[in-house]
Amino acid sequence: ITLANFKGGVGKSTIAVNLSDALATDLDSKVLLVDADPRKGSLKWFKRREQDSLPFDLTACDDPRLYALVPPIVKRGGYEYTLIDTPAGGSAITRAGIVIADLVVVPVQPSLADFDFAEELMPVLQEVATMHPLEVAVIISRRKSGRNSFSEEASRVAKQFFEAPGISLRVFESEIYERLDIQKSYAKGVTVHEHSKRSKS
């Protein structure tokens, strides 16, 4: 699973960290999270962590040869799920992460500006789709609480922006809201699930 977008600050690392935790704990799976972003968002998440271990394995690989370097690690480790947190933009690293993905998750905030940035990812996705079938899932991220007209229409708009030949597209029904629990979990170096199993986050 590769998380990608042309814009920073959309919640790629937040999703990567917490989805890795959910797959490892809820599904009792062996999970590897690869932080491929030179800014190391996923690694920084845990810099204040006091616990000795993580629920999943975490490594860094911000190399454009990601497509060749990661599969042997996955095979040796016997991982059931591998998530790649790519940098914002259309770098060679992001493209390499998309090339080896079974699923590309594109987080977008519910705003037209974010959809315009995300649309710039389409040429990369379409290029990879000519090599092998590509599944793309869009998730609305960092949604503000309360009602507003564009947030209500965000899923429908996402389908219009990302539909293209060669790409199997879905838009997740679940949306990620901006919540204080997410900020608190980052500050403590834990996942949201570790911070509070009963929280809405």
C-alpha cells in the first residue's frame, strides 16, 4: 500500500502510522511501514515514544530505487502488509512507491485546492497503469467537524477528479476528521489506538 499526493500536510504519515497499527493489531498481521519521505514524517511520529517496541516494523528508505530495494526486505521478513509513506510531489521516490503498490491511497482534504494538487498525481498514476493494473483509493482526510457543503460533496468530486482509463478507483466511505486525540498521540509518540482505544479517532 503506497500513500501518495502532490501536496504535503494531507495526513499521509498519520494514515500510514495508524493504518499500520490497525493492520498489525486488529488483524494480527505482520506489517512493515517504509518511511520513504526524506522529511521522515513516520519516523518523527515516534521520536518521543517511551514504549520499547512498536506494534509493527518501521524502516526508512528514501531511495529512488525503492522498487528494487523494498521487495526483498518484504520477502525476507515475511510481511503480510507493507505500507510506503512517500514524499509529497511527483518525485522518483513517489513514482517508485506507486510502481510496486497493489493499492495507492491518496489522502485529500475536502477543498478544491487539495483536489487540484491531487489531480497533478494523475499522469504518474496513468503511466504506471500502462505497466500493470492499478488500484487507487481516495480518502477524505483532515476534515473539519461540522457540516459544510463541499465536505458533503467531497466523495462525489473525488470520483470526477480521479477516474481515468486503466485505474480501478474507489473512494473510502470513512473520512478522517481533525481530532485532538491525533495530535496528542503524535506528541506522546504512540498510535491513536495506543493513546485511546475508545476515542472516535
